[in-house]
Amino acid sequence: MKKIKQCSVCKKVKSIVEFGKRPDQKDGFSCICKECRKDYLRKYRQKIKLENEKFDYTQDVMLKCSLCKKLKSSNLFSKCRTRKTGFSPICKPCYLSWTRKKKYGITADQLDVLLKLQNQRCAICKVPFGDIFYVDHCHKTGKVRGVLCQDCNMGIGRLKDDPTVLRSAISYLERSYLKEKSNVA
């Protein structure tokens, strides 16, 4: 038997799969269909976006990060015109940590250990890191290999993380170097 439900907004009777899940409701589904919810959210975000159009981002305000629950300067949050505050709910450091944990399974503490082991330098070219570095990982296993600078990370990525292609590139560069050296002499 196919379950049906009436949307409290559009009043249409629809299949239960047209409603989002809501464990707090008796039947486990929202009283508003997905289509009406999507429409409501689109209009709400547009309204907030218009209200925030003249938002003064130069004024420093204190905001509470929804992850670490600490009050921090608005300078540590990304701009987000579709939110009432005008800023993302998560501070940049927490967002980076959360993203790294989600993508690579590495915590902030594990990353700190890795950076110390590499002496705050790129694992390939040994150039010291500034503010920007990249967590390198195997695309097949997802396992973290090290921390790289942007150039090295992009380089091995463009060479498809393939040691054979990398060795071929080295051979090519060496042949080219020898040819240039013999033409100079």
C-alpha cells in the first residue's frame, strides 16, 4: 500500500516520498512537501540576501562559532550574504579542521604532528610553509601521505599520482637538461 500525505502549504495530496524525514513527527515525515520547503527556503534566502546587500563588513563584531562554541572576531568568519548575521556560522579555522577531518580523516592534532615531523616544510621540495599548505592523500585508499605546498600538490596531481609518469617526466627533464648543456659548450 502506497502511503500518501497532504502538504500543509500547497494542500496537495502527495506520495510520502515527496516529504522530507522528520523523526519528531508522528509518521516520521515533514508536514510540508519537499517542493514547498525548497520554495520557502529559496524565498527566505533571497530576502536575507536583499537585507544584507548593504551589510557593513568593515565593522568588526563578535560571533559565536557553531562548532567550537567560542566567541570570535568576525574577521575569522567567511562572508555569507544568505545568513542573517552576514557571516558563515563556522569560523575559518574550525571549517578547515572540519573539512580536513571529513575529507581525509585527519584531526587538527594529527595535522600538527605531521607538520612538526616535516619541520613545517613541504614533503617534496622542502620549502617552508606560509599560511597555505595542502594535505596530500592517496586517491585510491584515501590515506594521508603528507603535507605539500601548492606547486608540489598540483604537480603530482597533474601527473595523476603515478610514479611511472613521474619517472618519465624526470627522464624527459634530464634529457632536455643534457641537450641544453651540450649546446652551451
